[in-house]
Amino acid sequence: MTASIYITSFGAPSQFSQMIESLKNYDSDFITKTNKYLINNSGDNYFNEYQQICDRWNFTHLNYNNLGIMGARFEAARHFNTISDEFYFYFEDDMLLEKSGQCKFGFSRFSQRIYEKTIEIMKRESFDFLKLNFTEVRMSNDCDWVRSLELSNSMGFGRKIWVKTKFNQISTWKSLPYATGEVYLSNWPVIMSKRGNKLCYLESKIQGGLEHHLAKEVHIKVISGQVKSAVLLLSPVLHQRIENYKETRIES
């Protein structure tokens, strides 16, 4: 295999199942051409239900115990370092792919053969990571989330200061457009290389904490040119939670 896919799920087997269905319906290569791993972040309480889904879809079941969002994310990174695949796609279970419509920037939600094309882009551009979605729940990649958060905090009094992302170039590959520049890392869906995984996660001094702590650390490497990042001018992912948590998930 060339690529793996990791999906983190917490206490919601039906949500995990829906995530798999959305991947298959969007581009079946996500299911047929990858080594597939579930990061079960809910421990033993839902083990049997998750195992049944993993058996059906040929996922390897990696079972943990509420490590938190970032804890589970680092486990995916550490696991990927032990296998031979060149790249991995990372999703959380409520980040479903949607074919129809556009995002608020007018970017399409659908691009054919996105699995194949994103891998080709990663190889031809030597990207460390390529974000799959331009729009996110609370932010979008037109703004530099890391700099905006730092500046807003320094101003105090709850003020929000938005700093525009510095893009270097807009390119396209087989009708799939993408932008390079000072693109921040977040937990939104991404394809990451072996080198990017090492620089962003394995060499991190944080190994946990909150999402913006890691984002800040990685952004320094992006700005210095040590990490090469980009984002698709596409928004295939919608945040859609169909099953609410029955337990309290650790947010860090």
C-alpha cells in the first residue's frame, strides 16, 4: 500500500460507521486502496461494537481509553511511524465527506479521484502535509489561525484580530486546485507524509495538550521553511455529528 487511513472515534460506533460510508461514497479508493486503522478512543465500553465494524470494513482496531483528542492524534502519528506506507490520511469520525454544494468561499465540495490526486500532489510537490478542507468549523484557511489567536490574546478584552494567511502560489493538478504558503496545521482532515509526521508530531516537545499548542509549534517550522504545507481549494468535509457522546470526552 502507498497510504494508510486513520479514523479517531469516541463512544459512537454508528458515527464511525457513517464516516466509513461517506468515504466509500465519495471515493471508494479510500477504502479499497489503503491500510485502514481505527483509533478507538473510548476504551473497552464499546469494543465489541467497534470490532464488528472493523471486521466488516477490514480496519485494524487500535483500542485506547479516552486519551483525549490530541492524545489520540499523537497515537496515530506514532503508529504510522512503525509501518512502511508513504502517506496517511487522518479523519475524526464526525468529519464526513459531502459531494454536493459549495463552501462559503464558493469552493466545490467534490473532486473526482481525490485519493489518487492528493497523493500525486504530495509526491510532485514534496509537501509535508496537505489539508483537505479550506473551510473548518470555527476557522477557515484564508486566516492564519495561529497568528490571529496570538494577536487576539495579546490585545486582551476578548478582542478578535484576524490575520490573513500568507499564500505563495496557487496551483492545480488534474483540475484539483491547491494553495501553498504559511498554512497552519489543525486536526481537520489532512494527508501527511512520513517526513511531515516526524517533523510535526514525533519531534514535538508537546506530545499532547491543546490543538493550538501543537499548531503554534508547527507553524514556526512552516514559516521558517522547515515544513512545507498546503491546502486544497476545496471543501469536501462537513462536520456532522449524528450520534452524541454518552460519556465525557477529554478535549486535550
